Amino acid sequence: MSGWAGSSETAALAARLDALRVEHRDLDAAIDALVEGGVTDQLRFARLKKRKLRLRDEIAMIEDQLIPDIIA
């Protein structure tokens, strides 16, 4: 990608971004529930945290593609 996204590509990226944000919030809720319940499954907890971090990185990457660079 050259830094410029056409309108259909922009719409697809925006839709993907929305879906990722929803999944990120859902993971946040699941992690909070585990913590409130006394986290007995450390492996599941670690996997959820890792997935949440990957989502955060993907969200940031898409936001960078959608927000044009400003050359100062």
C-alpha cells in the first residue's frame, strides 16, 4: 500500500477496525471476569492477554493506514 487508500479500501479498513475494537473490548471483559473470579486458569488468561495485545497492534496498524501522514 502506498499510503493512500481508495474509498472502498478505506471502508473495508474502517469495518475491520470496528470489528477489531469490538473483539478487543470483549477480550477486556473476559479478562476482567477471570480476574474477578480469581484466575484459576493461568494458560487461558495468558492467551487472552496475548490475543488482546495482538489486536491492539493490528488496530494501531490500521489506524495508521487510515490517518494520512502529515508532512511538516
